[in-house]
Amino acid sequence: MTVIDRHFCSVRTLVKTCLALTLLAGLAACTSRGIQQEMTSCTFPDTARTPAPSFICDQQVEGYPITRLTSSEASDVDTNERLERARLEVQHTLALEWLMLWFPDVVEGQESEAQQVILAWLDEELRVVRSRASSSGTMWLLLGIAYSEVDAQVILRNRFAAAGIKTIDR
């Protein structure tokens, strides 16, 4: 074997070794990344093994300080109808929640009027921010309002005043 042949053999061995090490390093990275994703990934609540978009687990979306996650079970109903029903359900839930938590000072007897004002405002402002169907057919929706809680309260108090809804002075 000549010097050139020996040099060629050692270069070939070096290249094979480098390829093998690169392949092993890649395989190790894929394996550890898979384990890490398994432990930290988001899944749909109704299908625990199905990966879900991040909005399912982290409901914070830029531009929408107030958000709510809801779902609509799989059915024969038109998709737009399912979206609207889910949105209305959240609208009514928020109106009741806000009336009790944010506006406990509404004068007795005017609660239903105040609730109607809140519902009307939510009808204008509550948006479907994200949506995705899970593998079970359940439609998952992230609904949002582009106002902070403080801004929403100020807007609603102004609408109460315009509608003649009184609050108890504290």
C-alpha cells in the first residue's frame, strides 16, 4: 500500500466516522426532543393524546386581554351555527359573571336591564379569535374581547348611565 492509498483509507475512515457520529447526534436530538415535547406539549381536553394548538392551553392572545375557551360537540349542525351557539353561550355566561363580580352595585330591580346592556355590548365586541376541531370532532373556540377588564368596565358603566341604569353610591 502506498502512502497515497493509506492517506485515502484514513480520510475515508474519518468521513465514515464523522457521518456515523452526525447520524447518532441527530438521532439523539430527535429522541430527546420527542420526550421533551411529550411532556410539555398541549393536547385537546377531549382527546388527551391529540396535540393541540397552543391557544388551547395558553389562552393569552395578543390584542385580546379578555379571553374564554369553549367548545361545541360534534353534531350535524352547520359549523357557523355551532360557532354562533358557542359564542352566545359564552356571552350569556360573561354577562351573568360580570353583573355579579363587576357590577354588584346596580340598583335592585335594574339587574335585567344591566344584563341586557352587557349582552348587547358583548354581541358587538366578543369575537372568535381562534378555532380548531379535535380528532373527536369537537370544535374548540377561543373567544376574545379587545379591551382590558378596566376599559370594559368603564365602557359598560357609561352605557348603564346612558340607559338610565343606576348604581348604588359607595
